[in-house]
Amino acid sequence: MSPKQIAYGQMILALSIGVICGVTAYGAGLPLPWMLGPMIGNTVAALLRAPVRGPDKLRLFVIPVVGVMLGSGVTAEVFGLLGTWLLTLVFLPIFLGCAAGLSFLVYRRIGGYDVVTAYYSAMPGGLNEMLILGGEAGGDERRIALAHAARILIVIIFVALFFGLVLGVSSSGRGAGNWIALDALAPYDYAILGVCAVLGAWVGKALRLPAAPVFGPMILSGVAHVAGWVTVAPPTLFIIAAQITIGTIIGTRFAGATLAEIRRDLGLATVASLAMLCVAVGFAEMIALAGGIPLSQAFLAYSPGGLTEMSLLTLALNQDVTYVSIMHVIRITFVIAAAPIVFGMLRR
């Protein structure tokens, strides 16, 4: 078999594990089953040295679908709530400084990472962006990549289980009222949403927007829904497929790493992520008390997971997707812009 055929076989195996574990997690009533199931299943497969590979190319197709889905929740009433979000924005840089500082101490003091690797492993920004910046600064790219992959994995599992098992908020999507069938959309609706996905991803990349593949389609979809050009969201099957793909990619990020690396990085990421989540709870409490934002939404806005993953989690938990998504876009943008500047100042 050629290397390409072997790679395709590994991706098919990973997706098959993702589908099976997603169905199993759904049947078991696990929170956010279509993403947690594939994540956990493929992480275990990677730990067992199974030949799995993430279908990274599919991400280019499913991420815009998620963006369109997020944009479908934007309404004219949302703009009237912008003033209530101000306090969250004011506290966001302070939260990031506290959370990243604690995480840095974990990787530097407990993990023994060098300063550059510890710093960029601790930054709650996008995985790809922190990997590039950390590599350019002379950090260990493999450790940085594993640290961020582990952070996203730990945060999503913790938040989903906390909401589902502690707060009793269901995210399994069992309610029939939440289901959007394939035939619920007319050809015109599919055309409008398709344009939002394709054109939005292109415009987002051309304008160099943060998280362009999801943020660009989200903006165009929001405009289309507010304008009344379309009134429905993408079919639920599309969203399930996107969650399975994303969960599979996250789980397979540990493929190829040694057991010692995975054990060390998962352990450090667990400590660092829980420290950041504790800080997030504290700041969310302040926002809830002073700004009137529900504690659950403020906590989701400050939870240091990935934009796409946290947005899907917020959607599944029936929280305010627009508020949470925009806060994560601003968080990632701020970290990408400020991290190199702050690092340069600290180094001097």
C-alpha cells in the first residue's frame, strides 16, 4: 500500500472510532456526546498505539458549517445586549493575566519546561497560533502542541461533565424540538447558508480575522438571519457530523507521542487547566454579581477552550452562543496580539 492509502486507512479508522463512540456516548446520555465520545475514544486509541490519524482536511469543510450555525443564533435583540457585555470585556485581560500566570508556573516550576516553552504552553490562545509563535521564539513545538491539545481536551471534558452531572444541564440533544431535519430547509435556504459558509471563510481569511474559518461564516450567517434572508439553522445531522470530526481530530492529536510524553503532558495540562478554570469561576462570579450575566454563561465565556469547541458546547447547553463566541474571539485575538509583546518585555 502507498503512504497515501495508509494515511486514508488511518483516518477512516479514526472516524469509525469517532462514530461508534459518539453513538455509544449518546446512548449513555453523556453530555455533549457527539464530540466527547470521539475525543475520548480516539485519545484512548492513541494511548494504545492504534494507527489513527486525524482527518484534518475535513476540518476545512466542517468548521464553516459550525460558523453558519453560530450565526443563526444572532438576532436583532442581541445588539441591545451589547452594553451588558462591557464588564466581561473589561475583566477579560485581567483574567487572562491571572490564568496564564498560574498556568506558566505549573509548566515552569512543576513541569520543568524552559521559559519559552512554558510561556507559550500556558497562553490560552489558539493552538496553531501559539505553536507558530512559540516555535519562532525557540520553544519546543512538540511540547507546546501537546500542552494545548491536552488543555482543550481537559477543559471540554471538565466543563461538559460539570454542567451535565453537577448542574444537571442536559447537552445530549435528545429533545425533538432541537432537531432540524434535512427537508426542513428549502433549496433557497441551502443556497444562502452555503454562500455564507464558503464566502464567509474566504472573506475571513482575506481580512485576516481571528479564527477566520468559523468567524467569517458566523458574521455572514448572522447578517443573513438578522436581515431575514434565511430563518433556519443548518440541519442537525450537519452539526453532528462536524462535532464527530472535531472530536476525532482532538483525540488523534496524541497519536505518535510516547506514553511518557502523554502521561506527563496530560498531567501538567490537568493541573494547569484546573487552575485556569478556578480563576474562570472566580471572575465569572464577579461578572454575574456585578453585571447581571448568568453565571453559567460568564463561566463558558472565560473557560479557556478552543473557539469552535466552546461554541459547540455552549450551543449544546442552550446558552447564549453569540455572547460566548464573541468573547472567545476577542480572547484569542488579544492573546495572539499581546503574547509576543508581553514575552519580549518579560525577557528584557
